[in-house]
Amino acid sequence: MTLVLLVLTWPVVAQQSARPKIGLVLSGGGARGLAHVGVLKVLERERIPVDLIAGTSMGAIVGGLYASGMSALEVEAEVRQLDWGNVFASRVDRRELSQRRKEQDFEVSPLIEVGLGADGVKAPVGSISSRGLESHLRRLTLSSRRFTNFDQLPTPFRAVATDMETGQAMVLKEGDLATALRSSMSVPGVFAPVEVQGRILGDGGLVNNTPVDVARQMGAQRLIVVNIGTPLAKRETLASLTGVTSQMINILTEQNVRQSLAMLTPQDVLIAPILEGLTAADFDRAAEFMSLGELQAEAMVLRMQDLKLSESDYKAWKAQRIQRAAPAAPLTFVRFEGSKLTRPEARSDIFLIQPGRVFDVAKAERDLTVLAASGDYQGTDYRLLRSPEGSEGLVFDLKDKVWGPDYLQMGLAFSADSRGRSTFNLKLVHNRHWLDNAGTEWRNVLHLGTAPELGSELYRPMDWRLPDGLSGFMSGSVSSRRRTVSYYRNPEAKLDADFERAIMSYHLDVGANWRELGEWRLGVLDEAWRDAPKLVSADYGLTRVNAQTSDVARWRERGWRIKAVFDQLDHAFFPTQGWRVESEWMQGRVLQRGDAQGPEGRVRRFELQGQSARTWGLHTLSLHARLGLSDGIQPELPRYGLGGFQQISGYQPFQISGPQVAMLRLGYHARLFDMALTRGLYLGTSVEVGNAWDHIEQLGQGRKRTGASLYLGADTAFGPVYLAVATSPKIGPTLMLFVGRP
């Protein structure tokens, strides 16, 4: 009986043993590598098994995910649902930042940041953040975390990277799978290199973009090679340093690709998707890449018919790729490693992942976001460590920014209009993080130009904690700023006077942060004011201003204040979603300075601004409101002013002024198309209504002044840029160019 069974099963055994070992080789090429997903779909549809995979760069990522046990359809679903703009964002969603980080967005663009050190200026090591990519790779490879040898994966796998110190290829065959995939896609100048096993690893495409030889060494007898190519750029793109550098990398890549393809035999299958007009940076066109990969693979199906399995054999092959999930166990520890500068464990209360709880990937990713939002780290990642007994612990891997902890950011504020008026300011902001173990920060601001300013603030987090993420801080600041104030007795008439207003401020606050929502401050202030006339018209005769107009008005305001700022806008400029509210109440006394004569007494003021934005597709509506109230002893010139772009457009800044002001603005903008080094080009318009009044009782009375604007705008690395036509019924249209905060 045994002999009969052996004879009956012998053909099946012989057929299985005779099947050649099939290796899949996936090349690199940035977004173009997403075509590999379409090829995998066809292989699964045609029941063509893959026994081993070797990949480089994006080929390593797609191949590694498939090797970990995911199906082609699962990989496709993950690619389709990714928000690629956020995957490569230089920082986390703005709404996740602390209020301290958000406020700086209105001062300077967050896109330009360099480090300062004893050896001079230090640039970031990568132009694009890989934080989002690393987080997704970590989540997608969690099921394979117990495998340290890539031969143990459902499909044996190799990733190719470049040793940036020796220039040699490094074949990654063991260790952490997510780290290996990220290492293989460390494009020089784009993503920061990764340190693995004491080596600095860059993109594998530099030395072996189509690793045919690696698949052969793994034992492949037949190869399916997918080469998505790295076409050389045209002459017109070689006029810049970036274009020449990119071309050099492409030349190196194409040379090693030709060498690899020369190793193929007639039995091997080469699939080369035609991706005309699509570049390595077109991640937002992922669906097109996958469709084109699928189309080209289908055209090669006849060449692969001899590799096809029967339905039963293919079902058995798929079954052995299915991983059994390890039983969940409470975490025995949670710790932070890698950072020599920061102390995140001091704020363990704000993290969702805690020892004694079962690991939750959503909570771990949220905690990574909290860490990344601090702005202190070049990289944030996590690892699950499993003991032989089956218990697990969580390690957050943090890498301090190599260009920190002293940071310098730069911005511009510039305006010019068709009426011959112009302003210019260069903005420099210095931040020193982690002056001590408490996380004390030192911020310095310098404006050079028509409105100079110099300021410094020392900010120290406090140890006390309250429920729901409330944490305390203390802040002390000093600033000096100066600007020219143009005064109009009648905003529709001629200029009455130009004054130079200078303010020296001292603030000491104690406050509380409420997670990422905002902050409160309560403190004391001392502000020294100075209004000096620069230009006075011949018929200048205002009762509220000194009769001797050559006199300089000086006074001091001392008192206490309470201030609150809550900000959930997704972008500081051209927001598409969210809201922001800022308010401040000040109460104190006015004191004359020096030998100046004048009344002394109480002063109170209240300031409130609010903004909300909502988007439907490419169209965004926004609403902005502003209110300024004051009473008691008034300064020689009105405290508040309206006018300027989107602040009653058509009027110049402060042309509408008084102790009380109110304004309402309705705005609309539509995103036209993407532009290099910007979030896109926008077409927008606004309508504003408001006025100024002498007394609180008059607020809202009488006729209102209106303005409107029509503009083209872009949010750039130097700040928002507007080319606008601003108009009001009484003033008429003005053409203006504006850079910086409106």
C-alpha cells in the first residue's frame, strides 16, 4: 500500500521540486517605483509565485512590504490612502505644535532653518523630512518585528543601500526591517542618511539600482526584473546647481543599471514600464504609476506562462506566507533612547503609551507626533523589544538635530505700491533650545529696516502638572520697537502728521499650556512710549496733541495683563481649515516720563482677534474679526489703527485710527496649481468693513469704511507673497506687492 501511494504522489513531488526558484528584482526611482505595485498585482492575478525579493530604494520599500506578508492589494490600498504631502512634510501638522512653535510662524517661515555653532552655520542634512515615511514603514512592518533575519520573512528579502564612507554597496539581510527599508531610500541631499551597524547608509541606487546579482546570490534560478528607469534630464534643466547635481546622480544610477541588466539570461523576464512625463517626485500621481506598472506587466504575461502555478499549488504557496500574530502582552517598560540633549521622560504624563498597558500602534504614532512637534529631533521612531519569555517593551528612538540646539530662521517683510510707498524689513529669529534640563529656551528677534525691532525672551517650563495636559511655564521678555505712524484727522483727506513711535517693553509672565490647543499668560508689564513728530502739515491743529508740535511726548504704562491664545489653523497663511483666537486684557496706570508734563491716571485696554477657515475642495472661505478697546488716559496719538492690505484695503496702515477700532473681513481663495518651493499658487479676494471711534460708547455708530482686495498669492520659504489690487470707495484702487504678514 505504501509503495502504491509513493508511485501515485511521485509526479507531484517531482513537479514541485522541478519548479525553478523565482526571484523578483525591483529597482529604485522615487515615486516611479510605485509602478512595482501594479506589477505585483499582475503576478498575483496570474498565480506566479515569488520565492525571494531583492530591491533598492522605492523597490526595497515595495518589495519589503510584500516580503513581510502583505498582499499586492494590501500594498496598493496603503499607497492609495497615504497623504503624500504629509508623508514628506518637514514637520508635523501645524495644529499638533505647541503654541510657542505656532506663534513663530507669523514671524518667519518655518521652511528655512539653519543651525549656529562654534564652527559657524550648519545646514540641515536633508531637504525633506522622512519622519512620516518612517512612521508608516514602522506601522506596516510591525507584524515582522520578531524576525531579525530577513530569510525568516514570509518571502526572503534583501535591501541594497550605499555605505556613504566607502562608496560600496551594502546588502541588508538582517536587523530591523523598517530601518532597512528607510536606509535604502536615503536619497543624498533629500533624505538624511541612516546609521546602521556603525555605517552611514545612503540610497542604494548610487551603486546598485537594479540588484540582479543580489537575487542570484540568494539562489534565484529565474528572475523577474522590474526596471522603472531613471531617465536623464534635458539640457534646459542643467542651468542650476540642483539640476546638475540631480543629473550626476542619474548618470551614476544609469551606469550601474546597464551593468545589472547585462547579467540577465534569455530565461529571465524584464519588465520596463513606460512612465513618460512622470518624475521621481510625483508621489501625488501614485495611482497613475501603479496603473502603468500593471499595464506593462500584463503585456509580459505570455513570457511568464511557464512560471504559473495551478490554483491549488498557488493557494498552498499563499498560505505559507500568512503570518500568525503574536499574542498581545502588556509592555514591561517604555523608555527613550538616542537623545543627548532633551529629557522627554520628564513629561511622561503627556504620552499615551505607558508601561503595563498593551501596545497600541495608534497611540504610539500619536506619541511620536508629540515628540516630533517639539522641533528638537531629526528623527523619531520606536521599536518593540521582545524577550525570550514573550514579554515586550517599547523604546522610542530619538535623534537630536545635528544642526541644533541653536537655530536661526530668516524672513522678509516688504511692501511697495503704485502710490510710491514702500517698506522693507529683514527678520532674524534665533532660538536656543534646552539651556538646562528643565527645557529652558532663549529666543531673540531682530528686525532691520523701516520698522526696526530687537527683542529677547527667556522661557522656562515648570514642574507642576494639571490634568488634561495642562503644564506651567514662566517667561520674561524685553523688547524695543520703532515704527512711523502716519496720522490723518480725516482718513479721506491729506496727511496731517508723521510721528515716530517707539516702545520699550518689559514683561514677566506665569502661564499654562493646554496641550497643543493654546496657552494662557498672567503677568506684569512696564511699557515706555515715545511719540516724536517727524513731519507736520502747516494746518496741523489737533486738540489731543501738544500745541508745540516739536515736543516729544513720553509716557509709561505699568500694570498687569492676562493673555490667551488658542490656535488650530492648519497654516499660518492661506489656511484651509481651523480657527484662531487671541485676546489680551491690560489694566494699569499711565505715568509721565522725565520732565514731560501731563495727566496721570488709570488705563485699560482690551484686544481681541479671531479667525476661522473652512475648505470645500480647492475653495476656501475665511472670516476674520478684530476689536481694540481702550479708556482712561490716552496717549498723544491714537493707540489703534486700521488700513493696509486686508485691514480695510485701499487705505494705508494706520490711516484709520482711534482709541477704539473694529473690523470684520470675509475672505475667499482658491488653489490654482502647485509651484516649486511653495504650497501652491492662490487666487483670492477679500471684503472688509470697519472704523475707528473716540469713545467706547460710540463703538459701531455712524457710517463704516469698507475696502476690498483681489490678489495672487503664494506661501513661500520667505513668507507669504501677494500681488494685489487693493481698493476702497473713497481712496480708489492701488496696485501693490506684499511679502510677509498682512
